[in-house]
Amino acid sequence: MNMKRILSSCLLGVLLTSSVLAERASAQVEVILGNDHRHEWREREQARQEWLRREREEREHREWRHRQYEKREWRSRHEYDYRY
């Protein structure tokens, strides 16, 4: 009876160890093959930052155009001030 318990404990230890090692190995294989989730996250984050930068630049350009328009309008309404 004790021998069966010892053998089953050893077998259980071997199974647990092999599953842990297999998990680590599969994680390394994912990194080697390019399935690294951190890399994908970094690319998504860079794309998001680029999109935000473009949106900000477009908004700033629209605001600048609007200010230029407002200046022209003001000058056209007050044109007589610039003649003299």
C-alpha cells in the first residue's frame, strides 16, 4: 500500500512539473514566432498615439484658419481705419 502511494505521488509530481515546463516552453515559442502580445499592444498604442496627434494637428489647423477668417472679416468691416 505504501509503495502505491509513493509511486502515485511521484507520478503526480512528474505530471505537474512537465505541465509547468510545457507552459513556459509554449510561452517562449509564442515569443519566438511573433505572437508576443506586448508587441501587438505596443503597435496598437503607437497607432493610437499617431491618430491622436493627427487629430490634434487638424483641430489646430482648423482653429488657425478660423482665426484668419475672423481677422479678415474684422478688417473688412473696419476697412476705413486702415485707410488713414
